[in-house]
Amino acid sequence: AVESLMAESKAAGEPFCLFACSNEPHSPWNKGDRSRYPEDKVQLPPYHVDTPQTRDAWSRYLAEITYFDGQVGEILDLLEKHGLAENTMVVVTTEQGNSMPFAKWTLYDAGLQTALIVRWPGKVEPGSESHAMVEYVDVLPTFIDAAGGSADAGFDGRSFLPVLRGDATDHKRLVYGIQTTRGTIDAPPYYGSRSVRSDRYKLIVNFTPEVTLTNACTTSPEFRSWVAEAKAGDADAADKVRRYQHRPAVELYDLQEDPFEWENLAEDPAHAETVATLRGELEAWMTSQEDLGQATELAANERQRRGKGKR
């Protein structure tokens, strides 16, 4: 179907827009050649507990990322085959972090950041990089802008085409995150969080810090192995299990000095002004989105099929 689209577009001399959507690297991580990533050689993030189950998962996860990379290559090969490569913008992006602890289902950068790679011959300089902050709501306006349309009215996001062309180094001053558990697998009835990030600081507000966070991650073999290590007396494992499931009401991280978001500065008087400023920005954004915080969390079931008794 993809090749037919490209062939017809080339024959008719008409533009096309294709979303080639992959499941990878979403679990169960059963694709790709894991022998390229031996379990004893993979490098774990410092916020993980080093167990055989964790290493097994990382090996399979990296193999599936490589499998996904091969899928991207298939699309690029088809563009070359049909003579479309030089006049096509290709954007490769991914889902919101893996399903290991401190990533997906959290508002830490490992759970919010995604890959974003753009190839556009003659427009985007090969090998160039940008630290500009963009959000998914900015992607559609960028596509419209790149195609010569008007991306001004009615969008929550705005085009970052100037960044891609090298005409700008910045895009957004602040970016935001939302996380909810209501209606999700193996989760408590509610555990909502919101975040705001500048180029240096990340503020996270957890509406119900008294609730123990559970999700599909906490029932995984990897996390269960962390819990087993903690029960066996491993202090590092116990600390990481606690930190994952029990969060304070407010978290503040200096992403330049602490990129893995491990030292919470929210209670440090030296950062009180930063907390107040970012919290004001977050609350203003929530108001603009008609986000009522915990009240919105509790109403989530009204917008979910399973909450309405439907499948």
C-alpha cells in the first residue's frame, strides 16, 4: 500500500502525506536481533536496579529499537526507488519512553522526551542538531507550513520550520506534561500529575502524593525483581522502589546539573522563587486548557469507553 501511494504520487506529479505507524518499540519487545545487545554488556540508566530481569528487558528493548530503525530504512528505500527522496520531508519520531520504571507513566524526561529526526534535502542541514523545545502539537502546523499552507489559525501548536531550516535556535520557552492513571491498567483509581519544563528546570505537581503509584510497570518482571532485591536488604533497590511509587506533592529538578531528575530541589529555599514562577506558569496553562486538576482526573472515566461500561 505504501509503495502504491508513492508510485501513484510520482506518476501524477502530486504531493502526498503518509503516516507510517509502527508498533515498535512497544512491548512485548520480541522483534530484532537481541544478540547484538548482550545482557552483560548493555548499559543501564543510573536510576535502574541492576538485576538479570532488568538486563534481559533492556537487551530486548534495544533490539526492537534496531528493528524499528530497519522499518524506517524500508520507507527511505522506497522513496529512493520512486525518485521522491530529494523532495520529501521525512520525520521520524517515537512514543513516550519505554515501559521501564521512571519513564512511561511518569513526567520525568525519560517518559516525556521522544526521538525527533528530520531529513529534508536542501532544507535541513544533514547532521545538524537543535536543543529547541517542541511539542507534538507543533508537528501538524510545521507540516502545513512546510507545504506552503497557512498554519496560523486554530492550532494549539505552532510551526517550528524556522528551527529546521536553521533560521532559529529556540522555539518554545516552556513545554508541558500530563499524566493520569484513571482507567489505565493495574493503576490506582487516580494519580494525576502535571509538569512544566523550561530549558533548565522541570516542575512536577502530583495531586495525590498520599496514593501509592501502581501501573503496568509495577507488575512487570523487572520491577518485581527490584522489589525482591529491596526485600533482601538492598538499600539502593529499596530507595528506587520507594521513589517510584511514592512521590512528593511538588518536585523540582535542575536539568543541567541533574539530567536524570534525582535531586528534588522543591523544598530548597534557594529555589523557592523558581518553584513559584513555574507553578504560576503551570496553573495559567492549566486554566487555558480548562484543566481543573484533581477534579479533571476524577472525571476522566466519563470520557473513557471502559468507564462507560463499553468495550
